[in-house]
Amino acid sequence: MVSVLLLHAATIIADDTITVVCTTTALEALAAEVGGDQITLISLVQPGVCPSHFDVKPSHIAEVQSASVILYHGVEPWLEDLVTASGNESVERILLEGRWNTPPFAVNKIEEIRDVLSRIDSENASFYSQNAEQAIGEINQMAEAIQAEAHSLQTENVPVLCMDWQKSLAEWMGFPVVAAYAPPETLSMKDINDLIAAGKNENAILVIDNLQSGTALGAEIAAEIGAYQVVLTNFPRAVPETDTIGDMLEYNARQLLNAVEKYHKEEKILELESELEKEKSIRQIFEAIAILLLILCIVEAVVFYMRRKAA
């Protein structure tokens, strides 16, 4: 009897949670920071896929049928048809425009989601506020550490080419962006040649790519201009150990900082090799002078000997 009552209580608790459908894992991760166990979360688009190019399946229709609210970016052309197909006329759609891939942007999104959940579920408003405050504090602390390391590595002296969707992160970390490019499928050959020219003219060190928009073009440009390609992600869980927004932000920053460290190390090696080459050249010059002086001495000795013999 006790077990039946406990099961019934658990069912009531589960039924009391708000079902939040997020179009992407980015919104899901942000909502998880705020909602905790007071919401039931569903994510639609796989983390390695651009949400603009998503194929809706019947299972997604069923997921939307139970939703109280849908969080979306505004780049999902399939969303309205999905909601219509679900028959869920009461579901509230919340548009969260703008980027989330820098700490300040992520903080803004957390605050927006906090306000949304607090309005929909006012009884748990303080819970959502506490969760948001904790998440924001952790992100801000991480942001300070990232920017301190970026400053120590002098990222302001490392020019980059950058995919548009990662430009904000590159600039936030201090990199000068000499040129940014749209999704590869939208670029003409002239656009690509202009990017290559800009990279060469400005001595771009990194080509910063976005995983979900394709990385083949970035690899080609990097090879052409002799730069390092760095691939970042805009969505949690697209690469291992990026389950949360904080994980994703830290992963992206680490990829960039590691690339800069590698560049500095290789530059030092090249400088050392150059110094060694200079020393070798100087040594060869002295050796040549010494040999020349020895030859002159020998010639002088022979001339002196011949003169004495003739006398």
C-alpha cells in the first residue's frame, strides 16, 4: 500500500512539472540551468545539425503535443508547421533571439529564461532566480579566467579569419578579426578568394570555423594561407564533455587558447632556429676568414722563402 501511495505521489510531482520543448541543445542547456527538476525538458534538433536544416520526424510531433512552452531561436522555418501538426493550440512560443556563445550572451539568455519560467510558474519563481544567480556566477567566474589567460597570451596580436557565428566569441577574447564569412554554401568563388587575400595580407594566424556550418572550406583556406584551423561548436553535446553551456564555452575558449599557445611555441622554435642559423653563418664566416688568413700566411712564407733562396 505504501509503495502504491509513493508511486502515486511521484506521478503527481512529475505531472506538476512544466514541459519545455527547446528547439536546440543550446536552449535546452540554458533552460536546465534555470529550471532544474521543476521542468521537464525536451530538445528537438541534434547538436551537430544546423537548426535551419532540421528534418521533423513523427516523434517530434508527439513531443510538442505535451509541451507547455517552446523556446526557439527564430531560425527554425519548420517550427510553425510542427506546432500545427501537433494540434497543441495552447502551447506558448517564446522567441529567444540573438547569440549565446559568449559568457555575456549566455548570461543574457539565462536571465530571459528565468523571467519566462517565473512568469509561467510563479510559485517557483524564487527557485528559478536562485538557480539563475548560481549559473550566472559560475559563468562570470569562468569568463574572468578565460579573459585573463587570453590577455597573457596576447590574443590582440593574433589576427584571425572567422566564421560569422563565432565572430562574437573571437572578439570577446581579444582576437582582431580581419574578415568574417557566412555559411560556406552561400559564398561565391570571389568571396572565397577575397577571404584568402585578406588572410594573406593581414597575416591571419587562425581560421576559426563553426562545426555546425561545415569545416571543409575553413580547412582549405587555412592550408592556403598557412594558418591554424580551429573548429568550435555552438551547441552543447556536439563534442564530448560539453553537456552544459559552461562546458561548451570553456571548450571553445580552450581550443582557441591552445591554438595560440601552439603558435607561440612554434614561433619561439623558429626564432631559436633562426638564431642558431645566424650563429652558424657567423661561425662559417670566421672559419672562412681563418682559412684565408692561413692561406695568406702560407703564401707569404713561400714568397719569403723564395726570395731568400734567390739571394
